[in-house]
Amino acid sequence: MKKVGVALLGLGTVGGGTYRILTEMREKIKATDGVDIEIIHILERNQDRIKELGVDPSIVSTDIKNVLEDPRISIVAEFFGGIEPARSFLIQSLKAGKSIVTANKEMFSKHWSEFECAAKEGKAGIYFEATCVGGVPIIRTLTASMQGNIIQSIQGIVNGTTNYILTKMADEGKSYDSVLKEAQQLGYAEANPSADVDGFDSMYKLSILSTLCFNKKVPLNKIYREGITGIDKIDIENGKKFGYTLKLLAIGKLNDGKIEARVHPAFIADENPLASVKGSFNAVLINGDNVGDIMLYGRGAGDLPTGSAIVSDIVYCARQETHKLSSFDNRPEAVSDEDFENDFECEYYVRMNVMDKPGVLAKIAASFGKYDVSINSVEQIASKGSANIIFMIHMTQESYINKAIKDIKSLPEVLAVNSMIRVI
Amino acid sequence: MKKVGVALLGLGTVGGGTYRILTEMREKIKATDGVDIEIIHILERNQDRIKELGVDPSIVSTDIKNVLEDPRISIVAEFFGGIEPARSFLIQSLKAGKSIVTANKEMFSKHWSEFECAAKEGKAGIYFEATCVGGVPIIRTLTASMQGNIIQSIQGIVNGTTNYILTKMADEGKSYDSVLKEAQQLGYAEANPSADVDGFDSMYKLSILSTLCFNKKVPLNKIYREGITGIDKIDIENGKKFGYTLKLLAIGKLNDGKIEARVHPAFIADENPLASVKGSFNAVLINGDNVGDIMLYGRGAGDLPTGSAIVSDIVYCARQETHKLSSFDNRPEAVSDEDFENDFECEYYVRMNVMDKPGVLAKIAASFGKYDVSINSVEQIASKGSANIIFMIHMTQESYINKAIKDIKSLPEVLAVNSMIRVI
């Protein structure tokens, strides 16, 4: 039987989960996949963690040389998080001919091209199923099951924390701040929640996913990003009346050959299968020209779901004789502005507060009309001395509606434009 | 670049779809996957079809020898349907060292073990992504992404025709017969709909899927099967009131080490992600001990979705140097009764029509009680001279409730036991 040696860099949440699965499943994996996966070395400095997991201390150190110089190790799985030293250690591993497995989406989305160069040099492989949507096999689907398709679009709920917050706000009518506090107490959100709620985490994943979808490098700086911190529960309530659910979406699209990539809150119709993805669950909807819509759904985070993805990469890698690397030009300098669409088209929901007097609506409508922005419906709710108006706007360019809203804000009768939410 | 020759056996719906995708995508597949897939030979006798698809007649014949004896062909994809001659041609192909790709679930579920033997003999591979749930990569997920899990259960809506019928009945309040007629007129159901509506198609797929899930042969005769022909729209309406949606489910479960496999209509709670799978869409929910629940969703049939799965298998196969075969004992004689659970546990919905007079309910309750069947709730709707009663029954053994129902049917006050539907 093929014997494959593995090194684990770090024994944190996911590293520990991977250690447990690899240890418990060793015999099962031998039986089903015909490879014997042995953990040869682990880098970890936390002695309590080593004891807690029952790891043999003789295979643990804090020196990467013990990994790089051990010829028995052919796969290095990284769990440090952050950029350094994870990046350097993985580059060195690849150059030494060791394949790498990682869940580190920030690092991977920023340094993918370096890894590719090092992998080619060392004739090694790069496996990153766990960077996107935990245990859900979205990366394997894109690389090994969609070859008969030109992928037209990808839409995903790829961050569990924000989906948990938005679901709670929708189901329990609570405010963003109170749900965030709850999520932090339960450990679902970080003390500094910015990576999640400002959409950075979703952006890293979208960069990786849309690069695979469109077989062209989609760097972070080509992705429009907007988080959920400004979401008012009133808008979630209003959306319900129109048959919409509010989600933080990561969207990649082919648009006349140009790539459109964006992360922002969006109203989606209740019929869209993403609308029923609740709590900390994630899901990704892909449209291929031949297969049509397919969706993958599951837990996006957690020690064991992510460990499951890492282990599947390790076993998959262990069975390969040659490794598939990306066929597109992965170098940062290969990215051309012309490949990307910046001014995307959407429908919109706009809520504003205006003075309750004659002629206001006509003025606002004129401002929309001036920029060819066409109103689908208007709903007005009078309140004391002012009126709340909700406009549903037909498909239009983002730049057009932005200009219209700027004009509208300058009207003396308009007290506030409270929210503008894209409708998918 | 690696050149790989393919033969297509048949140019029907899916064969034609595959021909189109392989032809149109040849350059793209060269670019992304580094293999040049060339269609070397096609078996087809329908000259009109050959013309319609624009196939070069010089590569078409009706003689399998032209496939078996051509050393350029290393992959044979079959689209004949039915058992023979598909089975013999594929066995001969495997023995000649050619890998096979098929969408033929009936043949594959019945003859898998023969294919395995022939594949070992010819050192060839067997690829059958397209047998289950069209373009949705469920087979690849089970074989290449779940290695870090003991799969606990699989629940699937794996037949589009029946899901279309049940969705229409639920959404439009129509009867089974009228929706079936509509589906037949639209071409969604066959003139003889038995394979779909009696659950055979779902059973074939469940045999393949649960065999992969549990790494043990699950033959057709170990699968309980019940179709949707007896479904009354009244029960679908009643289910709604309890928060349930009715679906034809294929279920595989590990139960104290025993495998439970069954196909039948079932009420599922609206929170279950399968509940929102509508129309001709399919979905499969897998529970792994580490990854938790994951779901795959998409179109289960059609020329291009299924063609997409076939092409992904062809490209995947073309990239392999050695082929992964099943590690379990696939021989029919390896199946042991002891590995299977026949008397499964469920909750139940039971509707009956009884005489509207004192003491009836007590007698029925006593019959349930006699077999330890515990009632969760009772709802009675009086109608002229008789009463309709709906019992929701707590988790119990199938054998117990069957005995109780038999007793209840023999009570003179019970006019009819109209329906008994499992609740998942």
C-alpha cells in the first residue's frame, strides 16, 4: 500500500480537528482509498494543546526544518492563519517538492500566484478545498466536475457569521447591534468582527472561486465590497413584504466576456434556493451553460467540517501521481483592467424619508428619470410631518442610480436617503 | 498534450448532448485540463439523427468491433439505455482495457459487480457520475470529497418527474391523475410512467448512492420501495397544516451498523432543506460524522445536464493514470442479510374515516396501544355520518404500526384507513 507522510503546521481549531480525523480514520482511509496516511511531524508550541489532543510529543517541534528536511513527508497542511510565517513555510515546502493543503483563504487569495510558481518548481500540488465553504466540496466541483461547462455565474452565501446575523434579524426582528453582541457572546463572531461583517472574508473566497469559475485571475482589488454593518431591520421587514430575503452575497458573473465580481448585501427572491439558507449555513449556486443551476450547501466553518475538507484534500492529493495546476496566467501582472466590468447592472430597493408635501414625489421621479433610472413601484408610508417612501427600481447601471441618488439627496424636501439595497 | 480517444455508443438525447458538448468544448478542455479529447467512433443506426447533429458519417457505424479493435479509443461512453446490448458492449470494452462512462442507472445498479471484475481484468476505470442526479456531482463528492467522514445517512429527491408531480399537486391543489396527464403532455413523464412514479428509478439510484456511502454493496432487493400513485391531494393539504411537505424520498441510513435503504413518499419538515426543492429539481442531503449536513442540488435529467456529467467523467477519466475501483466486496454473493435493517423506525401520519359515534376513538387508541404505538396528536373533522381522523404517531417500528393498522382495519366502526405516510 502507498504510504504518505503528512506534516501539520499548527494544532489550533482546524489543525486539531484534522489531527483527530486523520488519526481516527487512518484504517478506514487505508481500506477505502488504498493509501496509508501517517502524521510524521507537527509544528506547535502550545504544550497544553499537545496534551489535550493526546499527541505523541516526540513528533512535535517548533522548527520548520524538521518538516522541510524529512523525506518521508510529502504533504504539508497549514493551520497557522495569518500571512507569515504560513506563506514562507508553504513556499519552501513546495520548492522542496512537498504538496501543500491549506484553509487559509486570506493568504491563499493574496499569494496564489507565488504558490503556483513554487509548485511548478518543486513538481508539487496545491490543494485548497478548505479555503471556501468548509466541508462543502465546491473547489473539487469547480476543478473536477464542471469541465463540460462555461460557467456563467456564481452566487454564494460564503460567510456563516453574517448569515447567522441576518437570519436572526429576519426571524426575530432584532437590530444588527443586538444580534452581533449575541453572536459574539456565543463565539459565532469575533471580538473584532470586521473580517466577517465588512465582507473581507467573503471577498477572499470570491476571489478564489471566481478565478476557478472563469479561469482567469480575479484579484481582490477587482472585487467590489460592501458589508452588513449598515443594515436596518426595517429594510429586512420591508423586503419580506415584497417576497425578498436579505443575504450577504458573493457574486461572480460573466458579462459579455467581462468578469463582474462583488460582495454586498442583496435582496433575493424567496424562490431562489439561496433564500432558504439559514443561520450559519453556507451555500453556493453555480450556473453552467450546460448543467444549468447547481447548488452546494453545508457548514462553512468549524473544526470538523473544515477538517473534513482538509482530510479530503490530503487523501485526494495522496492518490495523485501528477498534480493539476491552474492553466490560466496566475501572475498579478497578467491582470488586465479590460477583463473586468466595474459598472454592474442591478435592480434596486431605495428607502428615503421626505417632507410630506405636494410635489416631492414628482421632483424625485424627475431626478431618477434624468439618469434613465426607471421606477418599478413606489410605496409611501406617511409618518409625523414626513413620509417614508420605498422605490423599487428596474434594472439599471450602478453609476446611473448613484448619480440620481446624489441629485435626490440635494433636494431640500428629501430629509434622508436611508438605504439602497441591490435586488438580485 | 495527452490525446484521448473516445467512442460514443448511441446518439439519443444524452448521447447527442454529449456529442455537442465534447465538440464545442474541445479547445476549452485542452486549455483548462490539458487533454485533447477526440471522438474517434460512434455507434448509431439512425441516419436522420446523424445528419441532425452534423456528425461526420465516416466515424459512424453499427459494429461494436470498430470500437473494441481501435487502439486509439481508450474511453467508451454508452447511451443505449436498457440492459442489452449495453451491458455486453461495456464488459467487452473494459476487458479490452477501455474505461467506461455511463448514465444507465438500471443496468449499472444491476451489473456493477460484473463491471468491476472486467475493469480489474482490463486495468480500466468505471465512471458513472451521470447515473445519479444528472449534472450534480454527487458521485465525485462521495468518492473524492468525503474521505474524512463515516457517512451516517443520505436522503435524496432523485427523480425529477415525481418531484414535478408532487410540487404541482401541492402548489396548485390538483389531483395526482390530472397532474400526471399534464406531465405526460409536456414530455416530463413517459407514456408508461411506472419507472418514475412507482419508485424504480429512485431505487436504482439509491442502490448506487448508498453502496458508495456505506462502502458495502446495497442490492436492489434490499431496498424497500413504494411509489406516489396512491397519494391523495388531501394528505398534501393536511401535511401543510402541520408544517410538512410531501416528497418522494430515497433514504439510506446507518442504524447500529446495519444499513437501512428505502424509497417512499414522506412528509418532511419545512425546515429541512429538501422541503424547498421544487419542480423537476433534484437534491441529495448527506450527513457525515465530521462534515455534518451537506446538500447538492440541481437538475437530475435532460440532455445537457446529463451530458455535462458524462463529459466531466470523460475528462476526469482521461486525466487519471490509474483508476480507483471500489474497495468493498462487490460480488452479489457477498451480500449478507445481517448487514441490513428491514424493520425501520419512523414517525407516521395516518388518516382514517370512521363512524361518528361514541367510543370509536377509544377502540382505535387501544389498538395502537396494544402494539406500543404511541399517539402524538389527533385531529378529528366530522363529516356527514362519519368522521375523518388524522393521527400523528410518535417514532415507532414499521412492523408495530402495520400490526396496529391491521387490527384497526378490522374494527367495524372503521370505514377506511385512507393513508399512512411516513414523517422524516
